[in-house]
Amino acid sequence: MQRSEPLELFCPNPLVRSANVQTLLALTRPRGIDLSGDEQPLLVEAGKDLTGAAPERPVRLLGYYNGSRLPGVWRGLVLLLHGWEGCSHSNYNLVLAQRLVEQGFATFRLNLRDHGPNLHVNPYSLNPGSFRGTLIEEVAAATAQIAQLAGPHPFYIAGASLGGNFALRLARWHSERTPFHHLHKVVALCPAIHPGHATDALDRNPLTRSYFRRRWLRSLHAKQAFYPVFPDLRAIEQFPSIREMTEWFVQKLARRGEIPFRNADEYFAAYTVLGDALATLRVPTTIITAQNDPVIPVADFAALAPHPLLELQIHPSGGHCGFVDAPPVRHRVADLILPALLRS
């Protein structure tokens, strides 16, 4: 692994340099985002349903395509993957997609199972089985179809947070199993490479714990409205931490025979990306993260084995998927990811 010094370290105004401020600023919507004017919703069939809830039905995932806005220029297609409880229309996805299409790229913002903006279709109605971080097979099946949209041009994958975790595992899938059509580069922004540590970190921060707990409970209830995911959700509502909620969730699924894990730690370990997990890389891969990320402990990245195709950029500030300067508010995440794509 190359511990690369970025072309430009992200060093925002000291007034907005703290982890919490950076993370909060990530939620601000900048002006000039107009992707909805020409985005095309596409429903992708993503292979067999491996949750056990509906083995006879194909998985369906919704995404949004935007073409290049630079006349006569088509640099390739970038698949964008959001984080846990985010979606295709999360701020970081919109900010990055807007910049990419203005620079001559096409983008496809894929929604993971049970995630979405609730436009065109309710995301919780698409698939009976509930979302879990281990469902790499359906994301890989969707990615294989989306890659074909690139035609003869380069295909790229960029993911943030849990989407960054999926992006890294897709890089491994490409290297070990079925290569994706014309894949040139993978970029992971603040990836949750150790989901257990990430869960404990967000639990330690009252801001992130409250935010994710509230959103996950909302998602579970929304899913329950379409499918009886669990007979009663009152028990999980009593737990104050994401770690305890996950423990309940995993044990419920295990008792129903839907997962082989006995506890949350075994579940987290199943989609952890540490040690030599990326030893077989065959595609250039860049990880971009922040020293002060309140959700992804920066120390975890020291546990990744070196690889000549793996580049690690650690910026002193940026929070969790923030990288916002102010005043005035300026989202800089595209300034970090664009050079990584163009270097491929």
C-alpha cells in the first residue's frame, strides 16, 4: 500500500475544522444542484435474493443515471454508492455527481436494498428481505449490469462510508471472481473497513448515535409497513445504542435461519475489510479518509496490508464524509475524488 501524500491536503478554516462541525456541514445542500432535471430512474435486477425471504424472486434495486454535460466529452461512467441510511440523493452523492457530469463523466447513483429517496417507488417495497451489510452478491450483480452502460468507455466505482466498504469489496470481487466491464478505478471515501469499530465509534458520539439510531428505527418501521420483517419492533426501540440494536437484529435473523452469525461481532466480521482482504487487487484503488473522522477510526487503516495498487490518503480534517470549507460553505469532496479518477 502506498501511503500517498495527496496533491493538496484538505485544511479548512479553523472555525470549521472540528470533526463534528465537518460532519454536520456535510448535511448542508449547496446551491446549483440540478441533477433532477435530467436524471433517469432505472430499476436493476440484481440476481437471486439470498436473504431467505423470497428465494424465488429476483432482487430489484433502484438507481439514477445522469449523462455527461460536457458537450462532446464522455470520460466514462462512475457508479456512486451511498452509506448506511443514506441514498442516491444524499448530499455527498449529489455534490459529487454534479461535479462529475460537469467534468464529462456519466454517473449512476445506486440505492442499496431498503435505501432510497422515496421517489418513483418506495424503496422498502422492492424486496421482502431486510438490508444487511453482508449482501455483496446482489450489489455485485447490479454493478455488472451498470458497468455495461459504460460501453467502450472506462467504468469507475466510488463509495462513501458503508458504500466505501462495498466499493472495496467490489474491487476484490472484480479481482477474485467476475471482472466488471472496463473497470479502471475504485475510490472509497471514509470507508467503514471495520464495521464493528465504526459502530462503537458512532455510539460514543451522542450526535452520530442519535442520528443513526433514529434513521434505522424509521427504516425498520417503514419496512414493517410492507413486510412483517419482525413481529414486534418495540424491543429494539428500547436499546439506547446501535451496538445493542444490531445484536438484537442479528439474533432475530439467526433464529429465523436467515443468517449464520451468532452475534453482532460475527456479523461485522463477515464484511470487514482488514489485513490481507485486498491482497488480490487487480484494479487501482484509492482510499480517502480524515484523521478526525468521528465514525471511522483512522487507526483501522494501519491494519490494511500493503499492496502496490492500493493508495491511502489521510487528510488532517474532513470529519465523516464532510470535507467542507467555510465561510462561505464550499463542498470539496469532488476536489479529492476527481484527481483520483483522472489518474487511473
